[in-house]
Amino acid sequence: MANTVTGSTYAGDFNGDFVAAALLSAPTIANGLVTVLPNIHYKRVMKKISTTGNVLVNATCDFDHNMDVDVAERVLTLKEVQSNVQLCKKDYHQDWIAAQAGYSAYEDLPADFKSFMLAHVAGMTAAAIETSIWEGSAGTSGQFDGLVTLALADATVVDVASHAAVTSANVIDKLGSIVDAIPSTVYGSEDLTIYVSRNIAKAYVRALGGFSVAATSNAGVDNQGTQWFSNGALTFDGIPVVVATGLADDTAMAAQTSNLFFGCGLLSDVTAEAKYIDMADVDGSQNVRIIYRLSAGVQFAIGSDIVLYHA
């Protein structure tokens, strides 16, 4: 059932719907590539327990402490950001009419024009959130520190040596160096994932298609060249390889999804809001102003469980 809107300010359920679209439709979030914490009040301490030593030892009459438990703590701090966009209604009316008639990629959006415009800007906001999740810098307006930024600042993160631009000729070697650097305590974990930039994924597909060597000597998987690939799942040494669209070229990260966190105040933050202001009532123009205010941030719990490849 489509949402309908009668006022210029969205609150309650409508607020949540559109702010959620702006936050949670970022590909990394939508595809479950990180753990989402939707109810943070400004800060949250991330704790992850790790153990060293032997769980079982030979039985004795005494109590001998044989295992150490370490609790790692890092703080996930939300940053409040906003999106202020002014659009001319007439530039989007045809798209909306097409959506109404079912002849558009937007056919699944609400038929109400205000909702259509809010959803359009929500998509733009989600793309910006995606960039911040991975490569964002809190020193840049509208961004929060991303996972790569945080990893580069953490000396415990495993940094893969011999960084270089990734091509189909070297991608197998580079992915191999990432896997070789994964700590033994993490390797084999069910949620271990290799996150790669678009260009690394392209290079890997071409390498598997036989294009890392002379085209006449290798036709790749099942002798099909790159036609074997239909945008499905990729793995390397049994580990899922996924494209993180927010990663810069020649960047990859191996980590557990349970160790990467995206936090927001979606369920509790009074700063989360979406507004649609029709300027016709103010200055007689055909412009509308759309405002999103939201808070978000990322963090990991254990840096030593993460491998970073950063050219």
C-alpha cells in the first residue's frame, strides 16, 4: 500500500520510512555486509571477547587458570549530517507521470508526488552514506570516518605489504596475499568476507575468464571466457568476495561481518527527520526543498582481526 502525504513535514511513521530509505538502502547495509545497530544514542561502546590459552587441560585436584579472556573496546560515535536539496518540480513531473503509468524504474515508489521526490533524494543520500561507510572522513563536511579511515589509524589492523594497482594479471596474487595475512583465529569463520572495490572485482572476473594470460592459451572457467559470470557470487579460497561500492579503487578488506558495525539513531534519534517544503507557498516558484537530517557512524571491535589492502 502506497504512503500518502498531506503535510509539508514528515513525522512518525512517514519520517521513519524515508529516513530509513536514506540510511538502509546503501548497498553495504542493504546487502547485510556489516552489522547494523539502529538504536544508538550518540555513542556506543563496541565490545568483542577473545580468548587465549587452552580451554581444556589435564585434570588435577587444583584450580589452575589456563585461559585468558580479553575484552576489546572501541567507541562508535554517531555524527549528525544533513542533506539540503532544491529541485524544480517540472523537471521531475514526467518521471512521476511515467511511474504512475508503470513505465518507469520508479514504478514501485509511492504515487504521491511528494513521496516520489523524497524517495528520489533518499537514493542520493544513500549513495553518499555508502561512500562514508568505507572511505569517509569526519574532517569532510557531510561525512563520518569510514572503515578504511579507521583501519588506517589503527596500528593493530593487519596491513598487506607490496601495495599496487590491481589488474587481471596480478589479482590472484593480491587476493592470495590478503588471505595469507588473515589471522588463524579468524580464518574459517562463517562470516569471514573479502570486501573489494569495483576494479578488483572486474579484474578477478577477467582473471577467472582466462584474461590474465594470453587469450589463446586459456579460456577460463568451463572454457567460456568471462561469459561464465552472470553477476553471481564470487569466492576466493572458499571465502566470499563481495563488491563494496563505497571502496576506492585498489582497496580491499578481509573481515567478519560481526566485527564491522554501522550505527544510526533510526529508532531513537530525535534528529532524524525528512522535510518536503513547497516553495510555491513562499516565493511563488516551482522549486521544492527537501531536507534530511540523520546521524550515523561506523566502527569495528577488533582491529587485529582485520586485513587491509590499500594501494
